[in-house]
Amino acid sequence: MAEQSKLLGYDTQKILEQMKEEYWKGLSEGAEEAQEAQLQVVTFWLAGEFYAVDAVLCKSIIKVPGIVRVPQVPAHVLGVINLRGRITSVVDLRRLFGLKEDPLGEKARLLVVEVGEIATAVVTEEVAEITLRPQAGLQPPAPGSTQMRTEFVKGYFQETAPAEGEAKKSLLIYLDLEKILRSREMTVDYRAR
């Protein structure tokens, strides 16, 4: 059979060996690319800055429904909503951290997030996208680089951010949502009131 393939001008053994090498080379290149750690994040706008949180913590993104005010809660707790039969608190990080508060527009959304047993909805002025960012591009938080308190910032990415049909150069501030939701400021203690 080897003689027959050589008669036709083909060396099947050599061709099969080349195909095998290309196959294994393709697998090893794919493994190298897969090893580059990626962070899946939800990006959004808040107080004129571009933020990201871990996508795995976000259970849904919804339009802002009617929020029922709750008496005697901190100002950053806007109230509660009925989310598929579950009463969920709504928090505004702008109020919590003293950021600029523009009125919420048509693009405002709530990020429904869960951290352990804590479930809440976080107000955003606009959700941009759910995307991957290379972990190698994450830079440590620099004091003064954001209005947000640095203990709640994991780091930032330098990039071009989508904003109302155009792109602008900005920092993508990667928030530590777990630390924010577990912080003392987020705890409502009715006994203290």
C-alpha cells in the first residue's frame, strides 16, 4: 500500500505525520491561550465613572421598577422591590460613598447581586456590557484615581470605554463587591435606631 501511494506521488505516512504535528501544535497553542487568566465582569456607569464587578455575582440586570421606601434605614438604602416574589433591598452606591448623584435616566438599571446569603439590587446609571478582561491587565488601585474609597477597589484597567454611542479613554474601576456588601456601612442595625 505504501508503494501504491508513492506511485501516485503521495507519501501518506509523511502527510499523516504532518497532520499529527499540526494537530498537537494547535492543541498546545489553545492551552497557552486558555492559561491567560480572564476576568468576566459586568461594566456600568456610576457618577461619571466606569466600573466593573464580577459577573458571577450578578444574577440579573433589570430596569428600575417602582421602589417601596422603608422607614428608618440609611439613606443609601433606597427601599425594596418585589423581584419574582422575593423582597430585595435596593442600594445606591453613590449615596453610600458620597458620590455625585445625577437623576436616574431611561438607561438606569439594577444589578441584582448575591454574595453568600446577601442578596440586593445595586443602582447603576447605565450598564455597558458583560465582558472578559485579561487579569494581567489589572493594575493595583492608586489613591486618587477614583472617587470610590480604595479599600473597596480591587484595581483598574486602562481602556477605551463605550459611552452613549462614542468611545472615550477612561479607567475601568474593578470593585470588590463582596467587601462592599459585607462592610459595616451596609449593615442595617434596627436596635441602633
